[in-house]
Amino acid sequence: MSIAELPLRLDREKIAEFCRARGIRKLSVFGSVLRDDFDPVHSDVDMLAEFSPQALARTGWEYFLYGPQLAEIIGHKVDFCAQLSPDIAAEVRREALAVYEQA
């Protein structure tokens, strides 16, 4: 699947601004948004962030606002994470689709 085929519209410039301001070097979507069972009314959007070294060291409690802030940008509730359970990490990384990647 490509970004153009996602069942939601992404303002890639706003996402890029968000990521650059927070030290996110890669932001990907995964889960139901990539499958036929995504419900645009009820489903949340799973997002995985990979941060630049030391970016989280200066974040603090602001980290917990990243999901709601991304939700405002994309118009859907966001389940935001930077770490994955080892039980699902390989599968998620295999299926994930990058929506932002630092140049």
C-alpha cells in the first residue's frame, strides 16, 4: 500500500513540521489503517515514531501529548508509540508504512 491509497488524507507538510519539531526521524502507520477492516468513523490510527538520538531526553511529559496533537493533524484518534512489545515488533515493522522520513 502507498500513502495515496490510505483511507484518510494526510497533510504531509504538517506531519513533517510536527516530526521535525519533536526530533522524530521516521513516523509510520501500521495496523488496521493498512487493512480492509479500517473503519474511518470508529478506528484509531496506529502510529510508530522513531526518534533521533537524545530527542526523548528533552521531551518529558510533552510526549503524552503527541498522540492527541497528531490526531488534530490527521482528523482521527491516534494510538502513538515509540516502543513495541518484542512479541509484535518484527511484524509491525514489516507491515508499517512510513508517512514521514527525515531526509
